[in-house]
Amino acid sequence: MKTQVYRVLVVAMSFLFLGVISCKKETSSEVQTEEVGKLSIDFEKYELENGLQVVLHQDKSDPIVSVAIQYGVGSNREKPGRTGFAHLFEHMLFQESENVPQDQFFKKIQDVGGTLNGGTWQDGTIYYEVVPKNAMETVLWLESDRMGFLINTVTKSAFKNQQEVVQNEKRQRVDNNPYGHTNWVIDKNIYPEGHPYNWQVIGELVDLQNATVEDVKEFYDKYYGPNNATIVLAGDFETEEAKAMIEKYFGEIKKRQPVEKLKVQNVTLSETKRFSHEDNFATTAQLNMVWPTVEQYTKDAYALDFLGQLLSDGKKAPLYKVLVKEKELTSDTNAWNRSMEIAGKFRVNITANDGKSLADIEAGVFEAFKKFEEEGITETDIERIKAGLETQFYNGISSVLGKSFQLAQYNVFAGDPGFITQDIENIKAVTKEDVIRVYNTYIKDKPYVITSFVPKGKLDLAANDSEKAAVVEEEIKENVEEAVVETKEEIQKTPSAFDRSVAPKEGESPKLNIPQSWSTSLSNGMKVYGIEQNELPLVNFSLIISGGHLLDSFDKIGVANLMTDIMMEGTATKTPEQLEEEIELLGASIRMYTTREAIIIRGNTLVRNLDKTMDLIGEILLEPRWDEEEFGRIKTKTINGIKRSAADPNTVARNVYNKLLYGEKHMFAYPTTGTVASVEAITIDDLKQFYAKNFSPSVSKFQIVGDLNQDKALAALKNLESKWASKEVTIPEYEVVNTRDKSSLYFVDIPNAKQSVINIGYLSMARTDEDYFPATVMNYKLGGSFSGNVNLILREEKGYTYGARSRFNGSKIPGTFTASSSVRTNTTFESVKIFKDEIEKYKDGISEEDLAFTKNALIKSNARRFETQGALLGMLQEMGRYDFASDYIAKEEKIIEEMTLEQHKALANKYLDETKMAYLLIGDAATQFEQFKNAGFDEVLMLDKEGKEVKLSDVKM
């Protein structure tokens, strides 16, 4: 379950501007329509007798339905000493209920072709599903069962398991990450003891460990009733039928305790508070400066959102000018406001360049503030922010789930799904005077909380006068399995008007309906693919230039990656600042990035601005500026990123794993960013030579999806077609040597790591291999989903991890089979053994039931496959990359339908051999390495972070 992810989504979606919308709301029996423009987000709202708020939004563009239930309970409803309960309970609601057996929530939704998850943040908790429309009743049955028929099933063993899972989530997201404890230090010191935002959503480790079943039941009884919830149903349904189902499944659930709305509790600081912490995973220092502000939906909150962007985003921003350009103290500047239900805070976040002092950065921040005061704000600055918000709004409602989130958010926190219109007006009303006013009110000369997180042993980099932060680091202990003794009692069933133990019938599944696409070639040799989708006035496109990292030379690894940065730094006729502003004024986004096999330009814009956006693409591509000053900054940024990643266990695991499997003579053995040494050696002339040699329409493909037909799409490409001349480009082919013939255990030491990162696997197939897709289907029940065997054991049964998966990953070049997880440090040995045993057992074959589940999950989910422009663009990219026919998805569906148990078993035996795999562990060697020496592996080796063997005598254990 995703802690806090939902909050980020709804914040993005609530920044709305010029949203051409029609909102329909129901008050008693009267339906009103608020016209703002031509795009409709119609909804109907009513309330059941038990207090459940119901919002319906009909959208028949795709044969799918989204259900979102948002409860008015987040971590702000907890008590000191009992923190983390809202998030812990979110996990508990996925376990079982009176009529849904253990671990069946995920499986039943996947079995109907759906997806589901939940999220918790300070102010709320949400559960959501997206399913083919024939499974709508199944979702309502499941959601109502955990709302009204769950608490009798909360046992000590189930609770103990989820306690472990949540603790592992904390270790993964917080304890094992650079700067992971920052939010804890900030919130502990900006909000006073007892304030609902004083603690973290994930909770205190000691509180999670001490929680009891009785605590959980009390929390559930108070906050998880229908009278504290909103259900949003969006998608392809018949209104009267939906109402009847909602009444049937939710109407009989009894009200629970009344939940009063929290009062606003904004805070002030009487003095600046300064803290430092030596971070186990940091290689460079990071500064945060935080000021208390105001709650959401207030006039000042909107202006503060603008202030954050104006201070830090882009090359005009004063923080960028001072800290990046003038002083070279950092490569990135970030500032944002976060106004929540009862309070808010404004934050400046700066990660220093290697060796740079945070005292200097703090001084630089105030120098930037002074520049902001002197230079002021222009009307253009305000308008470019608003232009981006219009596009952002449309992106936020591009799926039925996005619409569900938005309607639920407004209903819970503003009391009306139709608040969307007022939100738009509030944002449109922000002026430059408002921004200056909130700067003077909340930031200028006001006390703040400042945190300095520095690498171990480098407190001299901290800001001046910092005191040690009271961060609590978990001690690594020996794993002791605690047996939970429970008396076997029959679960008491809550009375119901009908038999809830009988799952609803699904009805007929929607048939596969692949959107119509077109393709053609331009006169310069570039292939173009397109799909017309008229739901929103948006266009999404990508230009994929084959080669990328493969075209790097071994002595200059990282040139391709630097190319994609330098080409976004202005054009021959536009400075970097001018180019950035022109993109923003169009409300567009243009990204350029490097992958192993391509350089990709990705764009998103309003359809009315497509021609102007493509003109800019043409300039970026054909008229690079080669700005020497920006090139220096890009190199510095890249080198600092490489150094920072050296302490990140997941990055270390990826880099070492690739080197072990591909060998030093293959380019895939090296990260696309290069190494510190290789990047330092690169000159701007290297980039110019790379560009002249390797950029050509002959190795490029363009994909476009949006509210335009083929003729309009091709018209937008005319300039690029006529000006971009073709040339021959040769992409190197590296021999893939797969001679692995033994099981090897490799260990990379990261002292005091709270989790071990596990990667197990070897080289396998290319995406174009005829067995690749069948093998992917075969892997589904092993580790291809939440209901995969490795996840059910390592997470749901043992509580060792937050998640475990396995997958095939190939392209035109043979890729890998990999099983992976991050596990609690003291369960490393047991987890590796479980992976190894499960891979071995899987070759014995699966049951008819598991094969049916695999087929249902993969085939029925195709109903959700074509909903958004992003999904359609991905389909076109797949077609272009591998020269697949437009009906390739239908052919893959047939492979799934026709797979037999015998074929499944044969594929498993052909492509899974645990006796020849590499077992790579990134973790704490002092406590974990010794037990692997005699564990049955053909070899056991210690490696450094570059994948080179280390003598055991040199390791401190």
C-alpha cells in the first residue's frame, strides 16, 4: 500500500486553471449544472441513511469502472504513543473480512482483470479499484464487506504480520534511504507535541511494535464507519443499477461514532531551530529550511504555491541564479508550499554539491530571497505558471481513477465535489501582489526550522549552530520468529439481509477492442505512428532516436546521457532561460532523456499549442546551442548524482548486478550516467561529435496520441520532415555471453543497512524471442503480481518485506530473469532460501486454479489497457521499437488463452534454473555474511560497489 502517494496526486489535480468544465451536483432532489466550459465532469451526489456520501460520475469512453472510498481519517486522528495506526489499518483492510477469506482481496480483483491499492496521508485514507465494468458489483461487495463486516476477523496473527510489513515499509522508505529521517526531524520541531502533524504517517517504530489488536478495534470502530466516508463510482455504468447496488451493499451498514471535523491548528515559531544529523546513506549534505504557513483552500495557500515555483523552478528563479549559477553550491533547487487540512508549511530543499558547506547554502538562500525582493515578479511569470496548470489539470482527469480521486478530495475536504469550479477561480485570481504579500507574511525575516543532513564524519558541512537531531536508529538484532498463539474460534458473522458469503456474478467480460492506429513514413525516413483520441484537448508524443547508451565508447561512458541534458539548454536563437519560458507559456512539458538503447524526447501539450510546441522541438533537435557554461553545470550535476547514488543500496544493486551478468565488455554493464572518471573526461566536443554522427531520422520513430487526426499530426511534423536530413547510423552490437554454470552468492557490504536488497537471476531472452511473452505469462504466478508465490510467502506469510517480485526484462538485446526484494536485515538468509526454494518448486508445475487465475488476470485486464493517452503512447512505442503489427496485443491474448499446464511447466523448466543463478545481496556484512559461507552455493564472494572482488581479510566484520 502506498503511503502518501495519493496526497501528491490530488495536490497536483487541485491546481486547476481554465478548466473547461461542466459540473452537475444534486441538492436534495434538484439537479443543478454549473457551466464553466465545454468539457464535462458531471456528477451526482446523494447520501444514504447511514451517512455514507455517494458521488457518481458516468464516463462511457472505456468499458471500465473505478471505485474510490475515502475515509475522513489520516494520521492526524492518532494519539501520541499510538502513531501509525491509520496506515497500519489501511494494511489490515486488505487481509480478510467475514465473507472474504485471507489474502483474497488482491486475488479477487486481479482475477476479474482489475487493479487495486490504498493510500494513507496526514489527512485521509483511500482505497481504490479499477475493473472491467462487468466486475463493478464485485468491487462494491468487497468494499462494503471490509467497511461493515471486518473487525471480527482481526486476529493476533494477521495483525502481527501486518505490523512486520509496515515496519519493513518504514525501513525501505525511511531507514535505508539517504535523508530518510528528514521529515521526522522537521515535523517534530515545527509542530508542537500533541499537534496532529507532529508525527509521521508511517508512525514511530516503537508505537508500531507496541500496538495491540484492541487498539486496532477501537480505531476501526471510531473512524471506519459509513458516516465518515465518501464513495465515488466513476466509469461505464447505468446510474439506477449502480444506485441499487450501492444501497444493497452499503445501506445496511450501521453508523458508527460521530467524527467531528478537525479545527484549523496553524502554528508559529518563536525562534529559529537548527538541527544536524550524520546520515548513514548520504554522500553529500542536504539542507532543508521550513516555515509554518496556512491550511489548504485559503487565499494565502494558493499564492504560496505560486511563490514556491517562482523562487526555485527554472533558470529565472532566484534560488537557481544564486545557488546554481553564481555560487555553484548545488545543481538543483526546490521550494514548495504544502497546505493541508489544518495547517501548512513552506519548504526550501537543497542537496549540496560534493563537499559544499550548508552554511554557505543557507547564506545563499537569503541572498536569493534578497534578489527576489529586488527583481520582483512580472505578469508573464504569473501567466506561465497558470498555463502549466491548465495542462496539468487535464492530465489529472485523463483516467476514471483520476476523476474519482478529484471528486472524493473535494467532497471530503471542501464538502462539495463541485468545489472544482471555485478552486479554478481561486487559482485564476492569484496576482503578483498576492505572492509578494505571502512572502512578506510567512517567509521574510520569520523564524524557521533548518536541518543539516551530512555524511558520516562530516559535521563540519552542517549549517552553523546546529544541535544534534534526536533521530532514533534501529538496532540490527538476530531474527527471532515469534509464535502467536490463538484460540481457534469460529468467526462471528455480522447479520445481513442477504448471504454475503456468495460472491456476485461477474457478467460477460468486455471483448478486446484495440484502438485503431495509423503509421506512415516521412520522406526523410522517419516512421510515424498515431492514434486519435478525442476525450481531452491534449496531445502526448515521443520521438525515439535509436542508439542511446549503446553508442557510448568505453573511454567516454556517459556522453549520450549528457547529450539529452545539453540539448535542453537553449537553442541557436534562444538562451536556456528563453527556451524554458517559451515551453512554459505554452503550458507544455518537454523532457529529453537517455536509455540503454535510445535517446527519447517526450512531450505533452494542449492540442491548440501543438504546432508551436513542435516548432520548439525542431529547434531543440536541429539547432543545439552547445552552451559551454551550462555544459559545466551539467557535468557537475551528473558527477554529484553519481557520487550520491554510490550510497543508495538499490542503485548499487542494479549497477553490480548488470556488471556481473553482462560482463565488462558489454555496454549494459555500465550505468547510462557513466562513472565519475568517465564524465570528468568528457568535453563538449565529444557531444558535438556524438550529435553529428548519431542523430538521424533514419534511426528515429515518432509516436503521437491525442485530439487530432493523421493529417493534422503529419502537418505538425512538416518542418521537421523538411529540415532534418537522413544519414546512415551504425549502432554497435555487443556479444551477449551467457556461460553461467553455477550458483554464485555475491555480497556487497553497506554497514548498518536496515534492509538487504536481493537480486537473483541470470541472462535470459530478448523481447523479440518467440518464448519471451509466453515466459512472462508463465512467471505471473511465481512473482509477476502481488498474488505471486514469492510475495505471498515473504510478505503476507512471513512479514519479511514490503514486497517481492520476479520478472523477465528483455529488449532487442537479451535481458534478464530477476527475482528481487528488499528484506529486513535479520531475515536475509531465510529470504534468499525462500526465493531459491520457490523457484525450484515452481518447475514442478502449477494448479489448474492458478493457471485460470493467470489467464483471467492477464486477459481481462486488457479492458483497462487503452484508457489514457500515456497508455496508448506506450502501445505505439512497443510497435515501433520491435516492429510489431498493430494487432500484436490480440496475438498475445491468444497465447494466454491457449496456454496449457504442460506448456507452463515446460517453460518454467526451460527458463528457470536456480542452480545457475547469481545471488546478489547488498546489506550489512557484519551481521549477515557469515551464514552464507556454508549454505550450498558453488561460490561465495565479497564484492565492492564496483563489482570487484574483495579479500575477506580486508572486510571489517
